[in-house]
Amino acid sequence: MTDPNRELAEHFSRNLRDVVLLLRRVSADQPITSQQLAVLGSLEGGARRMTELAEEHGVRLPTMTAQINRLERDGLVVRGRDASDARVVTVEPTTAGLEQLCAAREQRIVFLTERFAALDDEQRAALAAALPAFDRLFAGP
């Protein structure tokens, strides 16, 4: 007997991969990588600790440091120190970094808007109805 949750997870995993690859292709002409855009998205709310960023993105600190080095070199982020612990390195986006993030996000939104327009009303309604389940699924433990 097959487990319906496992079947759903396998199907969802394949579809999620397709969505990620599709959105990466849409952003391929951006001056920074999709991973760097993801880091900028994590910084949208303000300064974050390097260790928090690494954990959120599922990478080791040296990998995140390399990403931040490139973003800093390009003027998209600045490093700082935590006011409560000067040993802690923080990172926050620059105005240019936020502008880059907004431009990439807009490009994706325009693309998805066009794709959604190709669906019929019932299909769009089904996607809209699934959004609360996605919110719960990705809310974490």
C-alpha cells in the first residue's frame, strides 16, 4: 500500500524543482545570481547576523561569507557589528541592493502574471485556494 503523503511529497518536490528552475531562468539576465537575490531577500527587513543568514539558507558560514563578499564588492550590502556584541558581524542591504531585489522581483511577478493569465478561472481559483496551505507548510515547525 502506498502512502498518499509520500506520493504528494514526491509530486510536490518535482513541481517545486520546476518552479525554482523556471524562476531562475526568468532572472538569468540579472547582474547577480538567484542565490544572491535570495540573500538580498533575507535582508529586506534589515540587518541580520551572518550566522543567521547561513542557517536560513542551509549553507555553512564560509559559503555565506563568499556570497556576502560578492554582494559587498558590488555595493549591494554593507557589513556592520551587532550593538550588543561587537564580535558579531551583521549585514544589511544598501539602497542599490534593495533596488536590485525589487527589479528582480518585479521581473518575476510580471512573468508569473502572464503565466497566470493563461489559466482559466477555475485553475486560478485552485491556486489561490492552495496559498493558505503553502503558508502553513512553509511556516516551519
